[in-house]
Amino acid sequence: MVGVRIDGKIIAQSVKDRVKKAVVELKNQGISPCLATVLVGDNPASATYVRNKHKACEEVGIVTKDHKLDANITQSELTKIIDELNSDNSIHGILVQLPLPKQLDEFAIISRISPLKDVDGLTPHNVGLLAMKKAALVACTPSGVMEMFNYHNIDLEGKNVALINRSNLVGKPLYHLLLEKNATVLTCHSKTKNLIELCQSADIIITAVGDRNKFTLTPEMIKEGAIVIDVAISRFQEKLVGDSNYDEIIKKASFATPVPGGVGPMTVAMLLKNTITAASLSSQIGQ
């Protein structure tokens, strides 16, 4: 058996096509969707991520405002900039690229962002709404994973899911999103015992460890016909890899995502979708 490749590029493009239509509709209402990005310091990887997000915004017609700040900026200076972006009614989404330099309190900065402009879905307010099944803005990577399930009409109800990640960016939001779809979710991590056996009994495995020196998801760890979503991406032996070797996993799984080209493109696509959602919310409250 060879399973179905879940192609993130194709699914991301379908999201972008919908976003592009929504941009036109909003502009017809006099609203020009705008995303403000904040990049602190000169981390090459972060700069590349922001540049890719700007390019994606341009493709769908979303305006961007770029804020490149010195690595030595103080907490109070950055807080002031966030406050200014919050009060600027022409800006609908605010994205602070993480990680921030060590002298800055990431939690305090993220918490400062207006929940209505929190396109990363990371403010305490929006995290709380997600737990209550009321969130309009949800973390991009987890919502991208859910979009993949939806695209392939994968019914999650009653499925046993092994979720190998407990981070604020991936594992915790995904836990709530999967529960909303009536899946049975087991959150696994570095302290989990009998991980191999737990994976072998799962209908769906979602893995996001991102360190091949610590963990690799092998075909022996998945049951025949399981679904594997590989969220991880890291460099290993001079290659970009996930937590699993796609060419091996796909021979046993019914569906699986490759790395690269799987979940990665979905993260940016869902950022665009969140920006449109934020712009729509702003129009509803009269901003």
C-alpha cells in the first residue's frame, strides 16, 4: 500500500485563492487589509520568515508595513511601538516575529498585542477563547493542520490521536482544535513513557519534535493505514527534514505529509487568512 501525499503547497494555494477573493470584497467595502510585522534584530532565519510573509501578502493583495528594530531595543521602547500599532486603525494584523532577543519579555510583548489584531493567535485572550471554542484567530500552524484534514475530508470524530508536542505554538492549540472535532487526543512529550506503543495504537500521529538527534518517527511506530502529519522541520545531515522519512512512512500510512512541502506552506497561508479575519472583525466594530 502507498498512501496519499498531503501536499501543503496545493492546499495552501487553495487558501490563498479564497483570501484573494476576500481581499477584493473588503476593498469594495473601503477596507484595505494590512499586516504590520515587527522584526527585532538581524537573525537571518527570522528575516527570511518575515520576507516570505511579505511576499505572500503581496500575492493576495494584503498591504504590509515592515518594522525592523535594533536588537538592543528596550522592553519599554518595543511596548510603545506595539501600542502605536494597536491604535492605528489602518493596521488590522500585528505579527511580532519570534524569538525575541533575551533582554525582552516575549510573554509581555505578545500579551500587549490587541486580541483583535493578534494574527498569530498567541495572546492570552485568544488562547482562552480557543479553549472555550470561541476563537476567531487561532495559531497559524495548528489551524493549517486542521485545514489539511478538511481538504482531504478526513473525519476526526472518534479517532485516537497521538500528538507529540506540547508547545504553545503547536501542541496546545492543536489539542483544543482536535477536541472540537471530537477526536480523542493523547498529548505526548519528552517525559512520556511507552511512546512507541502509544504511537502504534494511534489512528493519527501528529509529530513536531524537530530534533532528529532526539527523536525519529519510524514506520515501525505507526500502524497500517494510520495518518501521519509531520509538523517538524530542521536541518539534519545537510538536509531539511521532519521527524520522519516520508518515503518510508508513506508505504504504510494512508495519508502523510512530506517535509518540506507539507505543513510549512500552510503556516503562511493561515496567517493570510487570519489577517483577513482580523480586517473583517475591525469593520464589524467600526474601526
